[in-house]
Amino acid sequence: MRELRLSAMEVATLLVIAAIVVWAALFGSRLALYDLTIIALYATVVTSLNLLLGLAGQASFAQTTFMAIGGYGLAVMAKTYGVNPWLAIALSLLLSVGLALLIGKPLLRLRGHYLSMGTVALALGTASFANASSFTNGGWGIGGVPALTIGGFSFRNSVAFLVLAWALCAASLLVYRLLGDSHIGRAWRALSTRQDISASLGIDVPRYKLIALVIAAMMASLAGSLYVAYTRFVGPDLYDISQVINLMFMLFVGGLRSTVGPIIGAAFVILVPQAVSGFEHYQNLVFFGLLLLVILLRPAGAFGRVRGQRALESILPSWLLRWR
Amino acid sequence: MGSTVAQGPDEPGLELVDVSKTFGGLTAVSSASLTLRPGTVHGLIGPNGAGKSTLIGIASGFIKPSSGQVRLAGRDISTLDPTRVAQLGLARTFQQATPITGLTVLENVMVGMHLHYRSGIAAVLFRTPSMRREAREREAAARSMLENFELGADADTDAADLPFGKLRFLEIARAVVMQPRLLLLDEPAAGLNAIETERLAAIIRVQAAQGTGILLVDHDVPFVFSLCDHVTVMNFGSVIASGKPDDVYRDAAVREAYLGDETAEETAA
């Protein structure tokens, strides 16, 4: 409700983003189209995280696992077994839902740092599996993934793919808002801070956590599939632990529980390293310096709605924040 | 919820039968029995550490009894979790006022209505007319409940920012909108001033008149005795007296264990 209402600033930001996408579709360079497509797909994954961690308070570091199922699922089925790519994406989606249902109950019983550790283990396991298995072609990855087509029309066209990616992103944001601004979202926000009280009010806490995980898994899986459909390549690097951390950066820079935050966060983490590439060896230093600056100036993120430091406290150890 | 169970004046309500709870070597509750009938106010008093809150915890599914049985409308609920117990029509408040922070005062009350929402995920995603109507109606009901509890002006405040007295009322409002058949209040008057206590008494009377069975745990003996149809006294985990307020008040064991101190004599006089 209050936290989910779009501020004037957010509406303005959404309009500006829409204008940039339209401009890029009409006049954009290849790089602009590429960047904007990747931003849309990452913003989708970050939105899934915003639902799971932002609304429901479940600090999951395993969204890369579902991206990997979406990505590898498409590549293996479409390239190795010749399945229609759209069907492969749908089957990967089912796989992701299946895994979420399977691991959800035991995993989501863990709380706080234990949940973080459990999901980090899952993310690490995913990357190791992708790196070691012959099924995923190990460290080589799988190239030449078939392009998406509808009838005679091919999504090799980068403008068409830009539209597809932003359609997925917009759909995820819509799902996030519609669920968030309902009794379901309210139950998530309630159990994110007080599980005991939520239970005493009749909220089935494990079930609601599981619903959040499944929906988040679906978003991440679809975005993971489209990413691979776009670059036509999948490899273990896409899902390693640095990607997990990048997703968290994106979420926190944009702001927990903010609707447009994931787009801003994804844009920051994807574009700033490019912008500071002139610093060469110091590129990372400059990027993380800027990142630190953003976090210090706006602890709740660019559009964060979680008051004060709660956003940071929910994820960083307290000793790290004390010096502020 | 739970409308399949018999309701009416003869409904057994909540029954705790020979309930015990030990934590390690410590006996918190020792074969205590208590019956809370719908439409009545039942006081539960006793010194600190007598086991009153443990008993509420056992009745609401938060604490599993070591032995004995908890029955709700005749059904054994001893092993059910708090969610299921709440779904069967039992609401409780906590000794520490417990706002859900990050939610507004209005939202806190609306979370209390969670069980009554009929719209599913699909209805929410497609914003069906019935879903929107339900959301509007529930919000209106929550706002009018806030007015009843004199919290109307605070509807959009973060619950964390509410002063103590109002937090108590918010918590009770959140439990009342669950429309429970049984409501367990753990020291609701603690920290309230005289005016607030009088408002609380009025609320409890109204709820009981509407058929809710209320278990009232409190230290304020005159407050409890003035409201209750039935009083149970606990000491060291055991029930030492139970009956009509006047009879309990005359009970020698009670006077010695609990009412024997000077302040109680004075206030009750």
C-alpha cells in the first residue's frame, strides 16, 4: 500500500525509461540496443529478488540457479536435442517451478543468515555443476543456441528482441506490483518482519514463502532463458558467485521494495563499469568506490521504501554498519 | 473459518484438560485445567511466573504441552501449529505489544483480516471486479474498526511510531477483526492509564456480548474481577482456584497465595 504506491518521482522515472527504450528502438546504436536488452533481463531477475527479499524478507542468493535452469534448459534442449526453443523455454520454466517446490519447504525453514548460507551453497553448487558436467559442456559452455522465431519472423533482429525483453520486464514489474499491493503482498511484508505474529493471525507462513519463491523462480527462469536466446550462448560464468553479488548490488542500489528500483540498479551495475572503463586497471576500484558512495548516501537505495538502515541491516553484518 | 464445528451457547469453546509443560527441569504448568466458553469473560490471574502466559502459548499452538489435551469446540488441537489454531477461530495477543513494523496501523489491522480474504492469486493478478470490491470493503471495515478503537487518525502511520497505549489497542483491534470465537488477551491493561483501561473494559464487554469467549490475563485484580464471569487463579504452575469471582475472592488459598498482600486487600475492599 503506502510502500507500494508509485511516487511522482517513480512515475517520471518510468516514463523516462520508456522514452529511452523507444528512442533506442528507433535510432539506437547496436551497443545501446544490447545494453538496454541486458538491463531489461537483469531488471527482471532483480524484480524477482525484490519480491522474494524485498517483500517477503527471504534473503535468497540462489536466483542464479533458476536463471541457469532457464538458460541451460533452453540451450541443451534446443541445441543438443533440437526441441523448439519456445517449448524449451516453457519446459525450463516448469523445471524451475519443480525445483522451487522441491527445495522450497526445507530451504525456507532456515532463517536469516542460515537461509543466506543455504542459498549461497545452492548458487555455488549450480556454478560448479555447470562447470563440471558434460551435460552442460563444462567450462566451454554451449554456443550456437537456435534463435527464437515466430513463423517466418526471427528475433535475431535486435530491435525485436529489445521489445521482447522489455515486455518480460514490464510483465514482471506488473506482477510484482499487483501481488505486492494486495492481501498477499501484505502477508509477505508481515511475515518478513514477524513470522510469529503472522502465524497467530492465521497466515500460513511456509506456504506464503513458497509462493514467493515459486513466482521469483519463474521470473528468473524466463529472464535466464531470454538472456541465452539473445546472446545465443550459455556458460558457467553467467551464474558464478560474482553474478549473485551483482544481483544484490542491483537490488540495493535501486532500493528494496521499489518498483522502478530494479531497472535503476541493473542500469547502474551494467553501465557504470562501461563508463569508467577509461580507468583501465583501476576500473573496478572506481566502480566499487561509486557503489559505496551510493550506498552511503542513500542507505535505502535510489528509490528505497524501507526506512533508515533496515534494508542494509537485513543483509549486512552489524559490525560493518557500526562505523557509520 | 471452521464453520463446520457446532456453535451456540452449549459449544464447549476452549478446553484445557490436565495440561502440563516442563522446560528442562522447570515445571511451568502442572496439570492445569480451564474451560473458556463463548460469550463469557474468563479471568486468569496469578503472580509473575505462575504459568499464565505459558497457558496462552499452549492454547494458541505456540507451545506444545508436555502432557494433557487442548480442545477447541471439542476437537483436539494439542499438536496443531499457531496458523491452524488461528484458522479454527482462536485469536491471541502478546504480553509485549507487537506491532508489525514496516506496515501502517491500517495495514496491521488488515493483516488481521487475512483469513477472511476470498480472492486467490489469479484474481489478484487480473484485478477481477470481485477482488477489487473485496479489497475496498475490507479496507473500509478496517478503517471503521480503527475509528472504534480511536485509532482513525493514525491509520497511515507506521505502526512502529505509535505510542504505547495505542499499540495495545492496535493489537487488540488486529485480533478482533479476525472475528475469533475465542480471544486470549495477555495482560492487555498493562501500562494503560485509567481512561484507557475503561475503554478496554468497554471493548471486552462488547466483544463478549457478541459471543466471543475472552480469556483475560492481567495483574490488575479489580479490573479482572469487575469484568469476569469466571476467574481462575494460578500459582507455581497449578490452578489453585476457579469459579465465580465472589467465590474465588473468598477462597482462603487464593487470599494467601495472591490476594494476601496489602495492596490487593485495599483495592478489593
